[in-house]
Amino acid sequence: FFASLFYTPPMDIQTVKQTLPHALKAISLVTTGLFSGCALLTSAGLNPIFRSATAFPVQAVYVFQHFTANSTVVQGTTALLAPLSSIAAYFMTGDVVFGVAGALMAATIPLTRFFIMPLNKQIMTSPPEGSREAVAALLKWTSLHNIRTIAGLSAFTVVAVARCFPSSYLRSL
């Protein structure tokens, strides 16, 4: 009896071909939503603290160091899964909306790798009292993070509209 609860009959290739595009679109929606939600939370809730670094350098550096230590896994995972699932959905379905979302999310990867991560390392290794270099890095980080947030929100909006309104509906407008 218990074995039958966990038994799943094998799927044939036709079922996989029918199911996979829908799964990829759903993964794209969830990962772009998580990425953009986390990025928006940072932009709205923490960037004002980081922008006040000139007046409160100790607090701003402290908050950044603890925030970054806790958010890297979620942001990194969704930043990789969102473009992969979106681009895979585009290639499987030919739906340009997912190609656009994948390109927007993929653009965040080099932005993060080559511009934001060096600032992260600089701020994370700065002394707790907050140096002038750390303050300057925090101010630059907020601007770059806002660009990443806009790209993520744009990708999520495109995917959400595509999931809520099928292309046949949008063509009829």
C-alpha cells in the first residue's frame, strides 16, 4: 500500500514534450518574481539606508554587511534560474516574450559579476567604522542595484503579462 503512494508511472516522451514548456514558463514566472521582489525590497527598504552612508557610515556598512551575507544565495540562485528557464521556454515555444525576459535577466549577470560583486567585496572587507572608500562604494552600489532592479522588474512584468494574457488574447486587442 505505502509503495503505491510514492509510485509514479513513467511518462512517455509525448507527455514530457507537452508538459515541459508549461513548467519552464512557470519556473520563469516564479524566479523572475522572486528576483525582482528581492531586488525591489532592497531598493525600497535598504538603499535609503545605504544612501545615508555619508551621515551614518557605521550603520550603513553594518547593515550592508549583514544584508549581503543573508541575501546572496536567493539572489544568485534566482538570477541564474530566471534567464535559463525564460530562454529555454522561448526556444521550446517560440514565444518572444520569454526571450525578452530571458535577455533582460541575463543582462543582470555580467552587471552583477563585473560591477556589483567587486563593490560587494570592497564593502564587506571594509572596517566596521566605515571608511570613505566604503561609503563611496555603497553609493555606487545603490545606483547599480537600481539598474538591476529595473531589469528584473521589467522581465517579471513581461512574463506576468504573458502568463495572464495569452498571445491570442493580446492579438485580439
